[in-house]
Amino acid sequence: MVNPVLLIAVPLGLAFSIPLFGFISRRIEKYIPVAGMLFNLVLSIILVPKVLQSPIVISIGGFRPPFCINLVAGTVGVFLSVVIAAMGFLVSIYSLSYIKEGATEKYHMLFLLLLTGATGVVLTGDIFNLFVFYEILCISSYALVAYPGSREGIEAGVKYLIQGALGSSLVLIAIALIYGQFGTLNMADIARNISSIHSMNIFLPFVLLIGGLGIEAAIFPLNAWLPDAHSSAPSSISAILSGIAIKIGVYAIARMVFTVFGISDTFLFLVTLGLITLLVGELSAFKQQNIKRMLAYSSIGQIGLIVFALGIATPGGVAGGLFQILSHALSKGLLFLAVGYMIYRTGSMEISSLAGMGKRMPFTSLAFTVGAFSLVGLPPFIGFSSKFMVIKAAMAKGSAIFVVLAALVLFAAIIEGAYFFRVVQIIYFKKSDNALKREEAPPTAIIPIAILVTLIIVIGIYPNFLIGLLNSAGSEFLNRVQYIRGVLG
Amino acid sequence: MTFLVDHIYYIGCFGLILIGMYIILAKSNLIKVIIGLSILDTGVNLLLIAIGYINGGTAPIFSRPGIEANGMVDPVPQALVLTAIVIGVAVLALALSLAIRLYRHYGTLNLRKIKGQKW
Amino acid sequence: MRKFLAIVLLLILAVGIAQSIGKIPFGTSKTKVGRYYIDNGVEETGATNIVTSVVVNYRGFDTLGEVTVLFVAALGLGAVLALKKKKQENDELERASLVLTSGCKFLFPFILLFGSYIFIHGHLTPGGGFQGGAVIASAFLLIYLGCRERKINENGAKAIESLSGLLFVVIGLIGLAVGGYFLLNYLPKGIPNTLFSAGIIPIIYIAIGFKVGAELTGIIDNLMEAED
């Protein structure tokens, strides 16, 4: 009996027990997140074929759905939990030797809890439960951004915390107003009753929810915290924040728009917002001299692309958005992990100081190049297939405005290409003054980087085995009626 | 006027919420901003409680047999507020610890003067 | 300028709020989920305090998350303040007067007793694990303020925190193994309004009480040591 609740309960239990393992031996502690995420990865992959037949609805505590919290492990939820567990597993291996300073035991616990919170958000079917897991995700990210204790880290942590806490309060106000009108917190139950209420009455909760969740998702006017937070955090955490955390915000927004509220008038607004975010992010990334800030702004751009794809609101578009989530998680995770040791070796985050890296760290530089090309969208990497899917869905929409928008997306990809090629060129061709000695990253970094490179190339060449899953996830995400029937019977 | 009388509790809650937001947006001292967050949290918690209230209601506890169930207030917002308070405390504690560290690095809590990182 | 912008923004929000609060009538009974809990709560969970039955049983998963949030905050606080621990050892603290120290020591066990009463009786009377835990932490705060040379046993606090958190998860998992539902109330419900009733609810609340007490004490401990 495989139960999706184990995806949350087991890592939570492991995180609680890390201090107990620490009493036995301080050296076991850091392997616990690896074990927890491996467990989640295996379990969610086992769940995939089951949820493709029908979504699994689990009630907690054994009561009937609207009266208890329920988990809905549909294709979307399980797909995202596979992504979370895979990234978490690889980054936790990377952290084994990357994290040496500070309270390492606390780092590993926070890391595991962050990913558990993310898994909880994608699986839950209750709006307040979503808020609680979302808070676990946010609070552990605030702490992990500030973890290095440097000037920049603390400053970024403070900015992130204030904006994030404001956002969570907005979400909570929205939940209060929703409860006041519907008397229930179950998402399916709200969705069933929402058409009986005049649309003016749900406008304020809707705006507050989108605004509050949009802060964590870093959608355009709300993204001021992201470049600081993602560039000041340890590189392993940047990989998780860019690869997982902001996508969880986007998922939550999409769940609210598609399932709970089901307002189709907002789709064009989402598309526009996504496009603005994309252009702002890419143009800001173009100016950066600091490599991690450049990657952080590029994440804003990619989030814009994901929002754009989800806003198309056809099964193909949503599938493209989910594919883009996977592709960005893998590519940006790879870039941050590779850059982490480059910065560690040079001691500087300036792009110009990466000169000569191609000889000094050949494998890491190659991995960086693969990640960059994949992010730009060159074949045969995964980024090409996912961007192609998004553009195809936008074109299939048929109307002239979508053709223009798709052209703008391509324009953004060109900007992206320009700044990534500049970095790659510096890494390989710019002469460096330092003596060039080979100093490759340690094996705990090489292994996850190699796995990511393999995944990016393999999925890029054979995307077909994922397409079926993604299409089924896309149509499931848009199908409110089926969701409501699945939960409430 | 009847609107005011009927909704005086809601108006009070949203008043607190707006005051908290104003402090967060307009003040530059980090401690004041944290106080603003705390006021905002209080406003949201009161709003939840006010939504669950019914006129002349009692606490939803069957402390002795034969107690009237009809007059009980809604228990769900109270449970939610318990969660929301704990989350508020958690954020507040973390914010204060960050403020301590920020002061140690910069020697000031004025957010306008702390500009280590620019756009 | 910034203040002006803030006021404009908040005025827009206030107009939106005024539009929407008129639609939620105040003081009338309107919730179906809440009604169900009041009508069936005692029968289904055995707890006479319906808020407790909602917190621990119907919405127990939220509470697990909530405990985790507090855990995360305590961890984050410890991690952020961690680097500063070493120097403070040789600080000379002026000892408080005998009246103050003995008063604190005298009150300490009573506050602990009161806190434990609150969380053990969480399913019968107002209160519960979080409230009891906060009261217990206040006892430690009193000792910190009154007898400044006293220190808590950090490893002990850490062990209590971990064990009680683990207990919560394990109780839930046993429910999954026994009845197929996480956090199922599988123990006998007993007679309502007696101490030994309501199945797993008191056990979970005791675990939460210990955990919250240990965590808040840890937070106080970290903040006290961090002061310059």
C-alpha cells in the first residue's frame, strides 16, 4: 500500500530525528536528507503509473472530505513531487561537502523541511493546509538565505522575510474572507460553490491570494527580493530556491486560478504578466556583472515564461508550462551547482574572474555550458523541447495576439542567449593571469552535476516518454469538474 | 450608520491590518517594521475570530452535559487562529534574530542606510 | 513621497475591503463545516472541547505543519545566531538579590505544574499543547531573568524536541498502519468529560506541549545569549 501521505510524513519524521542521530554520531546527520529525498523520489516514481489511471484522494484522520484535510495526488502533484524529490536528492548530495561552516546540523534539517513544505503544497487539497506548508517552505528559505551570516546574506534575508511575511498575511486575509463566504476550506468544496456567489464578492480574496502568492513566485512587480536572496544564499540553496521554491508559488497561483476560482477572464492577464516578467528578468540579467545575480534575474525571466505558458490555458500550454518547470529546475539547478564551486575556487562572484575556468575546472565548465545552452533553448538539450512545446501551444491558440506574444518570447530567448554566450566565452577563451592548475570540484559535487547533465541531454533527445505524462497532467490541471468529483464523490 | 454598527468588528480588524501595512510600507526602522508585521498579524487573527462569531455565542466546549449546542460559535476559525498565531510567532522570532545580526553588521537598523546590494 | 504612495495604495485596498465586508454578515450562523463539528465532534472524537477536536483530529495535519513551522523558526534562529556563541563565557553577571532568586525558584515548579495541567486537560477545558507549552517556556524565562547564571541543558531540550516531534509523526503513522488513515483516532474514545478519553488527542497534545515548551525555551535561550 503506497500512500502519498508518506511523502510528507516520512521526511518530516526524519527531520525531527536528525538531532537524535546526532547524539549517536555527528557524521550521520548530513546523510539523513539524502535518505529522505531518495525515499521520496522512489515513492513518487512508484505513484506515477497509479495516478495516471485516476488521482488518489487521501483523507487525513479518516473523516469524509469537506470535514477533514485531504491530499489530492493527481498527475500534476505527483509530477511536481518527483521534480522536488529529484532536485532535493541531487542537491543534498552536493551539500555533503559543500556546507562546512556554521551550524551544519541545522542547515540539513532546514533543507529537508524546506523540501517537505514544497511537497506538502503540491499535494494538499485544502486551502489552509496549503498556507501552512507554504509557510514551512517560506520560513525555512528565509533562514537558509541568512544561513552564511555574511552582510549580504543577512540583508537579503531581512528583505525576503519582510516581503514574504507581508505576502503570507495577504494570503491569510484571503483565506479568512473565503471561509466567511463559503464556510469551508476544502478547495474542491469552494470550487463547487463558487459559481453561486456574485463575482464581485470573490474579487478581493482572489486579488489578495494572487498578490500574496505572487510574492513568493516573484511575478514582476513583486520580485524585488529575489535577486538579493538568490545571489546571497549558499549555492546549493540558490539551486533549490530557483529550481523549486519559486515554482511552488507559481503552482499555487495556477491551482487557485484553474481549480478554485476557475475564472477564465484572468488568463490573458496572466499571459501578459508572464511576458512582462520574462522581458524584465532577461533585460536585467543582461546588465549584471555578478554571475549569481545574473542567474537570479534569469530565474525571474524563466518564471515569466512558465506563467506565460500556464496562462495559455490549453492542455498543451499547461503541459508546456509543467515541462518548462522541469527543464528550468534541472538547468538552473545545474548552473548554480556548477557556479558554486567556481566561486569557491576563485573567491569572487564577478563574471570576469571566471576567465580560464575552462582549463582549471574542465568538467564543471562543460556542465555550465550544457546548462546555459539548455536554458537558452538550443537542441539537443531539454530546454529546446520545453520551449518548443510552449511556443507550439501559443501558436495553436490561433489568434494574432498570441503570435505576437510568442515572437516576444523568442526575442527574450535571444537576449538570454547573448548573456549566456558572453559567460561561456569568458570561461573558455579569455586569457587568465593566474597560473592554470587543474582543481576539479570534489566527487560529491561531480556526481550530482553529472547526473543533471545526463538528464538534460537524455530528456532533450527523447522527450516523448514524458510527453504523455505531461499532456495528461495538463488536461487534469484544467479539468475542475473532474477534480471536484474526485474529491467529493 | 447601520453599516457601521453591523460591521464595527470587521472595521476594527481591517483598521489594524491597514495600520500594520502602512507601518511596513512607510517606516524605515527595522524594529518598527517588525512591530508593523505583528500588528498586521493581530488584525488578521481578530478578523478570523470575528468571522466565526455568532451573536450571544459561547465557547464550543461541552463542559457539562445538556449544554446548548445552538449558541456555540464556529470552532474552525479558532483552530485556524491558533495556527496563525504560532506562525506569526515563528516569523517574529526569526525576524528579531535577523535584526540582531543586521545591527551587528551595519551598526544601524535604518533600512534606508543599509544598501549593500543594489538592483 | 514614500508615505504618500503607501497611503494611496492602502486607500485603494480599503475601498476594496469596504466593498467586500458588507457581504459577510456579522454574528450570524453560516458555516456548514463548523456546524458539523459542533454536532458530531463529541461523538466522533470523544473530546468535549470542540476546538481541540478540530485542531488535533479533524485538522490534525495542519497542527503537524504548525509544529513544524515553530521547529523551523527555532532552527533558523539558532542557525542565524550560531556564530556568536563562544565569546560570552567569561562575562561577569551581577547576581540578583536573594529575594528575587528564591522567589523565582519558588514559583518555577508551580508554573510548570500549571502548564502541564493546561496541556493534559486540553481535550476537556480551554487550552492545549501550544498554550501549555508557552506557559512552560515562561517558567524558564522567569529563571533566565531572575537567576541569570542558570542555564538550561541544551542537549536535553534538543532531545525532548526531537522525541516529541517524532512521537506525533509516529502516532500518525500507526493510524495509517492500523486503519489506513494518517492520524486516525484509533484508541478507544472513552467516556466524554473524563481525563482518559478522546483516544490519541491527549497523547498528541502532551507531545505538542513538551515540544512547544522546549522550542520556545530554546528560542529564549538563543536570544538571551545573542545580546550584546
